[in-house]
Amino acid sequence: MSHYLRHEDGLHMTEAPTSLTYPSVVSRDSVKIAFLIAALNDIDILACGIKNACLDAGCRERIWFEAGPECGELRGKPCKLVRALCGLKASGAAWRAMFSHFIQEDLKFTPTRIDPDVYMRKNFNAHNQPYWEYLLVYVDDVLALSHDPEPLMKGIGRDLKPKQ
């Protein structure tokens, strides 16, 4: 996606930096391995999709636009985009950064070294035996592997807050 800069002799396009443009995508092999781990250890799997994910993330680049007629008295005034919008190239990366921070800081999961979109944390089952819970993230879709994944998913739905 190109960005437009206004200059006295017209609009100019600039290319978005590649470091701002990639969302999270768990590898297919990681998903297969996670399903195998779940099957061998009698671990439940629960999936969810996060609605309006991009709108939860702040815009990490500076994008200015001119307000259109739908903005009423603000028409023609310069406006700054503050929320990532679906369709912007950088929105997936902004969402990934915000969601990864939430997973690590609030939920206390750690990304794995081999696939940064697979997160793990130690937990204990009903018999007080330790095991690993996993979160696999594919853009705005999440797989939770746990002996009790429902509270984990409800926690994501309840505690995930957009950055102000």
C-alpha cells in the first residue's frame, strides 16, 4: 500500500516500510504439532475470532487525510488516523504488536523461539499436575489448548482493551 503526501505541486506516493506491514501467522506445522500434543495429552482445543481486531490497535504510522462531506462542518480539514483500519497494510502489524503485548503481559504467556505466534505458559490440571497451555495466533484468530480453555478465552474477551 502506498501513502500519499501532499506537496505544493500535487500528491506524492511513498512506500510503507516493510517492518510495519506483517501480521501474525502461526505456521501450519505448528498447528499440526499442537493438535498432536493435545491428542496425546487429552488437552481440549477451543478457537475464537476477535471481531474488529484492527480497530483495537492504535495506528503505528502517521496517516493524514482530508475530511470528506460525511464529516459535516469538518469537511476539508486535515484529520489524523488514530486507529488501525482493516485494509491498511500496517494494520495487521499494529494488531499483532498490541495483541502479543497483551498475551505476554496480561496473560503471562511466553512466545516460543521456533514460532513467535505460538505462546505457552505452565499451568496445573485438576490433579495438580503441571502441564503447558498454548495459544496459537493467526492474525485475529486464536486457538487455545488447555485442560480448561473456556476461562482463558472468556478472559481474552473480557480483558483485551484497545490502547487509548
